[in-house]
Amino acid sequence: MKTLTAAKVSLRNIALIGNPNSGKTTLFNQLTGLRQKVANYPGVTVEKKEGRISFADGSEAVLLDLPGTYSLTANSFDEKLATDILFGRAPHSRAPELVVCVVDASNLERNLYLASQIIDRQLPVVLALNMMDIAAEAGIEIDVRSLERELGVKVVPTIASKGIGLVELKRAIAITHNASGKSQQWRLPEVVEKEFEELIALLQEHHQLSAPIAFHEAVTLLSSHNGLGDQKDRYSPELLEHVKKDHLRLDFLGIDRQSIFVESRYEWIKNVCTHAVTQVSSTEITVSDRIDRILTHKILGYVIFFALMAVMFQTIFTWAGVPMRLIGDGFDWIGQHVTRIMPRGDLQNLIVNGGLAGVAAVVTFLPQILFLFLFLGLLEDTGYMARAAFIMDRLMSKVGLNGKSFIPLLGSFACAIPGIMATRTIENPKDRLVTMLVAPLMSCSARLPVYTLLIAAFIPNTTVLGVFSLAGITLLSMNLLGLTAALGMAWIFRKTLLRGSPPIFIMELPPYKMPSLQSMIIQMWERSRLFLKRAGTIILGVSIVLWFLATYPRLENASPSEQLKQSFAGRVGHLIEPLIHPLGFDWKIGIGLVGSLLQREVFVSTMGTIYNIQNASDADGSVSLQQQLQRDKDPVTGIPTFTVLTALCVMIYYVFAMQCMSTVAVMRRETNGWKWPLFQFGYMTALAYSATFIAYRVGLLLGMGA
Amino acid sequence: MTETSLSMLLPGECGTVERINTAASNVRQRLLEMGMIRGTPVEIIRFAPLGDPIEVRLKGYRLSLRRAEAEAVIVWREIK
């Protein structure tokens, strides 16, 4: 027991770093399995992925997955974060005791650029030479021993996607405790080297920096373009004066300060590769090339892109049907049992019609959300996402965004929160802000329950063009409407509030690869856990509060619908009815809109609760929410509450409206203030109201009101 | 060999990087770090369907960049 507690205190802190597309995430999953947790770094909304790694002797260590990065120069938010953690500068985190640097063996030269920066950091390093299989296919032979000798660090060949080399990698991690001692193996031209060493000494002396940090800072200071940007506040005026003189002297000698450091490093890497790498054969046309010829083809490229999107939404709709029905039946079964076991009364009513009905209405949509994440994960892992950005960039540039913004936007189809967080890879702050502002217009998975409930209830189940169902097409249209709005608003913001130079778009196109099943499963598991957690907490809470508001005050001898009308919730609904009447919404939809301000899927649970209470006299409870919506009529006029037009209008409202407090919170943290989230909430609600109003009026003119 | 910018090359053509000629320091840094340094051979693979961005091969991997960015990359065009 004693050793256990001792081990807990002294758990080693290991950081995993590597280029994007180097298989870093797959390796992380392989090393930690399901024992990982995703949290946020304090102060910034950046996902911090940590896991436990256990060694052959039973000891453990904490493995921290740093964001994928090409260098430690801190061009983007992600790179800055990775650098800060590595140098122990991030708030509330200490520098790692060991770094596992993942490099793509099939793309060694460029990957070694980051590795060389890591080695200069002078921490113990283990290099995972990953994707050895792809390198072999490309005819690249690497002499591991020779590479070790040249780099001065332990090198372990791995194929993370197949779990090969993990045991050796763990063993290497367990026994590596010391830095290699070799640093700056690359050489600068003499005149630069002299200034460089002088500056390092000054930094150590004046600012008490450790050798590796002074080294890193000296590179940054000497290669900085002009001015010194944000470096200004960090250093004493004397030091900055010295740097300025260095700049003048080197510029006078005609030395390109920015490129000299990069070139010297690459020069050394080239030398390393000459010793360790042999290009045995080179196939001119790779499989990736053949695939690319089709997927980035002038016409086929777009046909395939839109077909993929269509198939994605269609299958989400159809494939998820069976498990959804099963879950729904399961909850009905539980409800019936609870009804039988418990005595009649308010408590039974609360559990069955309040909590259970609300939670069931939302949990039923879990299969759809899983399918959505499965598709997005596949697009990302196969490498198609980068191609989508490649073919869409031109269109995105028309609205002042770039292909890189396209990925966060596509990701926002799942949820705007990871979407907004994915904007961190965008270097320019204005581009990033525009992307964040429009990201929640993409139809996220929380809207899916709203859309699918209404589509299933009101859109005729007919087939169009022989293959596509009208339901699938309606769902696709809602998604396209959101996409169009996002692009349109981005264009407007670019022209008005956030003018600026066109964004940069320098993006790697990784070779296509087979996605890893394990990564898919881990991601789906994570997402479903988060979704169920929300269902079990927020949604359950809201459902219970709503049940209370919709049940009290109690009236004597009132019919269930009269009772609902006179309840607190009914009164709120009636209060806002004049406001939403022009949109064709009645007071019951009003309750749904207010209730779902917190998050969109609450609309479905709200409808579930309200209709269960209203139709409590039907008793058997087996009538689905869809059918209840179809049957609902105004007791006085006999006009149905929902028509096809109302259903469409509700969906359109949800396409645009910012009904998600989590997104507001994330925006606040990412933009460091209330200004942008409030602006976003305001413009989206205004957009939702006007679009729905227009849709309703046009629909009435077209005679869809009946 | 003639000096030109990367954006002037057609798919299938090769060039050798001479320098990066742009005032935008962040674009320059990124291009350099991605391996666009003096003496590096670059091949144009294809243009995106709408003509922009372009896909190039260097140091054994594929990179896409916009025409505006490729304009800043001064290369020696290889004559076939």
C-alpha cells in the first residue's frame, strides 16, 4: 500500500508531441487505452487530453497529449500552447519530465524539424518513429541505430495503427531518465553564431533563464522580423537595445535573420537523413495520387463531396432508426413498470411524465449522434477533410474565410463547441473570430433531435428521384440552409466589422490512410458519455422543473389541456405568444422555445413533458410524441397546432437561433469577454426571427397553412 | 534555368526554391518551416478545381497553398 501512495506522488509527467498527421493521436490512444480524460486547460478553452500509461513493472505515468504542431515558433494558438507547456510556462502546469516525440517515418525530413527543436529543449526525449509501414511502402529504408547516433536520442520504430512497437516504446520511456546532453547540433554561419551565443549568455545573466530557455528565446529574438512584438514587455530595455544592435549588424551584412535559423536546422537534418535514410525505390504515382485525381477532380470532386454529405445525413436518418426505436421502447417499458409499481399521485406523475419522459425524448437521439461522430471521425482520419478544405478554399475565400475555416465549420455539424475550439489552428485572430461567430449557424447535433422529431411527424415519407427520401432531403436542406447562412454572415462580417488582409492557407495534404477502429470507438465513447451526462443532469433538471411549471397550480376538475393552459408554463407561453404569433407559433411552442434557450434538444424533452401531461388521460402512454404532435388541435377552433408549415418554421427558427448556453460560455472564454458572445446571441436571434417570419408569410401565400 | 515565382509554374513543372519574398512575416515563417528553403526542389502537382489553391510536393510530402502565397516563393524554373 505504501508503495502505491509513493507511486502516486512521484508519477512521471510525460508529454506527447508531434506534427499533425504523424499518428500522434492513434499512438496516444494505444498507449493509454480508454484510460484518458478530456478537460480544459485553466483559463483557456483548449482541450487537455491526459491519460495513464502503465509499464511492465506495474508503475504508471501521466501522458499528456499536446496539440499537433509543426514547430515551436508559436504561429498559432495551438503551437503557442504546446511551446508554453514544454517550457513550463503554461499556468498551473509544470514542465514534463520526458517528451515522446512522434515523427512520421514516411515524411522524416520535415518531421525532424520539430524533433530538433525538442532535442534543443534538453529534456529526456524518446523518438517514436511512427508509420514505418507507410515508409516501407514508399520505398524508404531507415537505419534506426544510425538515426539514434545522429540525433543523440533513443529511437523506437512503431506502427501505432497496428499496435506494433508499443512494448519497446514503453520500455524506452521507462528507462530514459536523462537528456541526451547533445544540443544544437546544427551550425549557424560564424558571424551569426557569435551574436547568438552572446545573446544566450546575456539572457541567462540578465533574466536568470535556464540554458535551454535562453537558447529558445535567443532564436526567437534574433529571427524576429522587426519591432519585437509581444517580446517587448518580457525583457529589460538594455537587452532589447542589444537585440536591436544585433539586428542592424546582421541586416547590414545581408543576412536573412529569419531564414538563417530555419535553413541551418534543415541543413543539419539533411545531413542526418543522408546517414540514416535510404530511398530504395520510388514509385512515382502513389495510391494517394490516384485517389486524389478523382477526389479533387474539377467536376467529380464536387459531385463526390456533395454526395458524401447527402449520404451522411441520409444514413444518420435511416440507420439510426432501429436503435432509436429500441431505446424508445426501453423507456416506455420502464415507464409502464414504474406506473404499475408506484401508487398513483404526483410523485408517480413527476417520475413518469416529468423526468423519464424528458430524458427519454433526448436519449433516443443518441444513435444519431453516434453516427454523426462516426462519419466526421472517418472524414478526418482518412485524410478526406484536408481534401475538402482544398477544393472548398476558393469558395471560402470569396466570403473572406479560408479552407482551414472550413474544417471547424464542418466540425460544427457535430457541435459548435469543438468547432469553435478547432479554430485555434487559424493563425490570424480576425479570421478566427469570424469563423467562431458563424460556427454555431452550422446545424449541430443538438438540432438533430428537433429536426428529426418534426420531420418524422410532418414530412411525408415519399421518395425523390428513386433513391432519396423526402425526409433525408429535408434534413439536408436544413443543414445547407445553416451552411449558407454561415457563409453569408461571414461575408458580411468580413466586409463590415472585421476587415483585414486575406487569411493564409498553408496546409499539409496527408496521404490517405485507413482509419483506426480504436480511435473511432474511443471518440464515439467520449461523445456519448458527454451526451448522456448532459441528459442525466441538465436535461433531467430542466424536465423536472418544467414538469412542475406545467403541472401547478392545480385546478379542480379541469381537463388536462385546460390544466396545462392555466399552469405556470402555460402562462409564460401565453405571455410570449403575441411575440411569436407572427411566426405561426402558438403558446406551447413558446414554452419549448423558452425552455430550450439553455440547449436546443431541450425543445424535444419539453414537448415530451408537455404532451405527456396534457395527454395523461390517454393513460397507456404508448402513443409516441410524433403522433401526439400530429393529433394536437386547438380545443376551441379545432385548428391543428402543427402543420407542415409550422414544423418547417420551427426547424428554420432552430437553424438560426443561438439556443445554447454552452456555446455562449465557450465564446466568452475564447474571446475573453462578454462582447462577442452577446453580439453573437443577438444577431443569431434576430436572424432566426426574421427568417422564420419570412418563411411563414411565404408559406401562407403558397397556401401551405392548411 | 530562369527565375520566376512558384505561382507561374504549371502542374508537372519543377523548380528550386531561391527565396521567400514577402513582407508578411508569419507567411514567411510558416513557408520556411514547412521546408520552403533555398535549394529545395518543389514540384507542382495540381491546381484545385477552381484554379486556387495549388498543391505542391517538396521534401517527400504534399502541401497546399494559395496562389497569393505561392507568388512570394521565388524559384529557379527547371527547363525540361
